[in-house]
Amino acid sequence: MTALIMEAAEAVAAVKDGDTVLVGGFGMAGMPVELIDALIAHGAGDLTIVSNNAGNSDTGLAALLAAGRVRKVVCSFPRQADSWVFDGLYRAGKIELEVVPQGNLAERMRAAGAGIGAFYSPTGVGTPLAEGKESRVIDGREYVLEFPIRGDVALIRAHVADRMGNLVYRKTARNFGPVMATAAAVTIAQVSSIVDVGELDPEVIVTPAIYVNRLVSV
Amino acid sequence: MAEIVARDIPDGAYVNLGIGQPTMVADYLRPDSGVVLHTENGMLGMGRPATGDEIDPDLTNAGKQPVTELPGASYFHHADSFAMMRGGHLDVCIMGAFQVSATGDLANWSTGAPDAIPAVGGAMDLAIGAKQVFVMMSLFAKDGSPKLVPECTYPLTGRACVSRVYTDVATFAVGADGVRIVETFGISVDELTTRLCMPLVSSPFT
């Protein structure tokens, strides 16, 4: 089915209490700010958020955290100069944290999207983040077993979509978008513009429409 | 220190510069060296920091600072970017460290303090992914204790991954054979051996 074009509020109504929500972006590059704002207004809570960071300043993900909607954050780098909202919740014991090395975070979502049951990664071997995990020596090198991260919903930002939901990105704002789009049951993409089918060169499409369920033009 | 590191990067290498001090290495790379910079948020061919009208919020480095793109640059998503490291395609990565062990163990993500919020980013992937890991750090902590140690006491980032340690007083090669002094800057081998409390091999050849 081709993607449905709708307003942000209608699109994020797909998020239910207790859902795991994958949120794209690396810093502000690729951050789907309007979709996050709509999610805050929507009111779903008890969420697990999977994103590279845990919110900056008082906007976007930080505002979602401040509104008390997030039970757990899965990310690679929560501690930043302006991550005071997360810091406060974490130190008060009001939020769970799972720290995942950035490459394992991306690959675990890739695995979910690609139907891989688990994979052996060399990242983290011999470190506290591998403690308690299965490991195996393959061709003389030690690897740690890592499991997929699947989302109920993915919120991502791309640059241009066509009406089917094919996506192209812009520069380093691509970051987690293409991987998260594959890893969630419902993928919602906010884009700067939506063009007619056939206007995007098939050779440059990064995320094929099969992975995109809802489109929001902002 | 950044100048010395830059000198040791082979022409044409694909290189990742960590956040902070390692970014200064870029200032000392010869324009004709053919070195291509990788940034783990999804780009090869990263140029210098962006200024003025060049600043584009969609074009940043791993430290989330605005940067520029060079001719021949390419963009890719995170899983591809880390596959590039993990798959052994990057020649060199340069990082800071809290501690490096004589056998090349790296500790640079956590001091293990009980109230610290853990955050690792891409450090563990880079540590085990690049063909060579260079560390830049001061050799001694503020309290005078060495940061090049027989065994790391801080939580590890990666095991046996560092090959070179560049410090303010000396450059070392580390690995399975132990620590070898490559170059010193105003300090004697005897004094280094005494202050580091471990055997060192001096080599003028590499």
C-alpha cells in the first residue's frame, strides 16, 4: 500500500501507551521535531524511546521526557552539555536507560528490519556493555550476541518524498532514518516537500516506499 | 601533538577523527595528502568547519558541529557508516583516552564513578573497527599519575585495539610485545621508565 499523507496529529495517533518508538536524528540533523511535538500533544505515555541521544535543551525529545511520557530510553549517548532534562530524570530514578554502542544500536535496528534473529558483533567485547551476554569465538576473534530492536512506530525526517512514500534525505540528516524506517511496524516520515510519483529519480531513492506508512509535510 | 599525528597518517588513508583534540589533526593534513575524513554520523569526504553562510544544520560532524563537504564526498546511513568501521575499511581512527594499557587496551568512555551517567557513542565501534587506533592524550593526569598503565583500572572501551599513543612528552607504540618508545620530547628514557613504573623499550628506528 502506498503511504498515506496526513497531518502530524493524525499520523502520530498510531502511537499507543507502552509502545517502543524509534526516533531519528543525530543532534538536530534529521530530528523529526514536528512529529515529536505532535506526539507530546497526542498524550501517549509509558513509552520506550530509541534514539541516538536522550534529548537536548528543552525542546523535541527533551520536552517529551519532561512531560513524563517516557519510561525508558535506549541510546548511545545520553550525556551532553544540554541534556539536563534527561540528567534530572535519571538521577531522580524516574527513567530507565539502556546504553548501546552507536554501531550496535544501528545494526540491531537493521537486523530487526532485515528479519535477522540476532547477530555476533565484535563491538564491546571485554567491556562492561558485554557483561552477561553470550559470546563466541569465530575465526579466532571474540564476538558478542546482539538482538534486534524492533519499533512499534518510527518517527523520522527525510527531505523529499513522492506520494507513494519513496524518500530522499539531505546530507548527514540521513543518519538513522533509513534504518529506523525498516525496523518499525508503522513508519511516519516528516518531509519538507511531497512531489508526484515519477518525479524522484529511482536511482537516488534511499528509502523505498515499502517501508513508509505515513507522510507528513511540514 | 596534532602535527605529529598528522605526519604519521599515510597518504590516501581513510581516517576518523574523534571528538575534541583529535579534530585538530585535520589542520595539519597536507591538502595533497589524499587523506579522506570519515565522520560516523554518515559521511566520507568531510571538509573543514563551516562558517557564516556555509552553516547548514543538515551537515554536521560527530560532535554535531557544522562542517563542509569536499568534492568526492558521499553520504550514507548509520548502519552503513558503522559497517564501514566494523568491516575494517577505515585505515586510522584517532581518539582521546583516560587510560591506555601496555597491550593496547583502551579506556575512554567511563571513569566508573557511581553517579556518572554512562554514555559511549561510537567509541567502542571505532576502537575495534579501524585498522589502526591512535590515541592522543596527556601522559600524566592532573594528580601526576600515568595514563599509560600496565593494566587499565577504568572500564574498557576495547581490548588490545590501540597501536600508537601520542602524548605531550613522548610517542609510544603499544601492543602484544609491550610498550616501545618511538620518540621523546624533552624527557629521558630513564625518567619515563621511572615515572611510568614499567619496562620500556627505546627504538630510534620507527
